[in-house]
Amino acid sequence: MMNFSFFFMVTLGLIICQTVVFPEFTWFSQCFDTLIIVALYLSLAYSGYTAVAAIVVIGILMDSLSGGPFFLHVFSYLWVFLVVQMFKQFVFQRSALFMMTVSLIAVAIQQVLILFSVFVTHGQAGIASVDYSLVIRQLFWGVVFIPVGVWVTNVLRQNYVFIIRYMRREMARKYRG
């Protein structure tokens, strides 16, 4: 329950930032999908079915809010999960190069799925009209900010767990007499 409440608050905060706050800034108006941070953190920290279920729920939530092709976010988050699970076995997870590479791959997966959906709906004319400078900017911002976002999420989670445990101890001490 403690993990659920933490990830619910982080997901809600990132959705608000992505849909309300970031579009107001010219630098971040066309930012990458910020929920990749949560999907990546869940992929790094957990490897069970609960992580997959949480990623699917987050993807469905984002699919329903985005207005894009349905299951785009679910598939991209699940691909991120699979890629991270494969890389975790072979590479040291705490390295900055690993985080930057996985961040680049995560944003690239989502961009490829978006390009594929544009190709399916509009054909080659749709692919020719895509703003590739936007794709490159999103890849760049993803490599820069996703590792920082995962680190901040980890720090927030550690502080959240500490505060909840402290509050439990204090309440137990107060009410046990």
C-alpha cells in the first residue's frame, strides 16, 4: 500500500507537470513523455508482475489522457520495461552511461511507435510531414532529464519510506502508552 500511494502521487504529479506546467514554457512545450521516468524507475527497482501491472495501469491512464493512439503508451512503457530487464542482467545499473543509454532507448521506442502510428494512419505522406527536429529535441531532453528524474524519484521514495516508518513508530509509541 505504501508503494502504491507513493507511485500514485508521483504519477499524478508528473501528469500535472506534463499537461499543465510544461506547455507554458517554451523550452518544455514539446517535452518527452515524463511518465517514462516512472516506467523506467519501476523497471529498475522491480522485476515482478506487480511492476508490469503498474506500468500497464500507468500506460492506460496516459493513453486515456493523451488523445493519441490507444495502447501507444502501454506498449512503449512495456517495451521500456523489457529492454531494461534485458540490460539489467549484463550492465552495471548504477552507472550514468547505463541510465543515459536506457533513457535514449526509452524515448526512441516511444518515438518509433509514434512514427509507426503516423505511417499506418497517413502513409508515406504523413512520415514526410513529421517534424524530425522535435523528435531530436525530445531525444536530447530525455537523455538529459530522465536520469535526473529517476534519481529524484529514488530520493523522494527513500524519504517517503523514512517518513512513513517514522510516523508509524511515533503513532505506535503514542497509542501503546
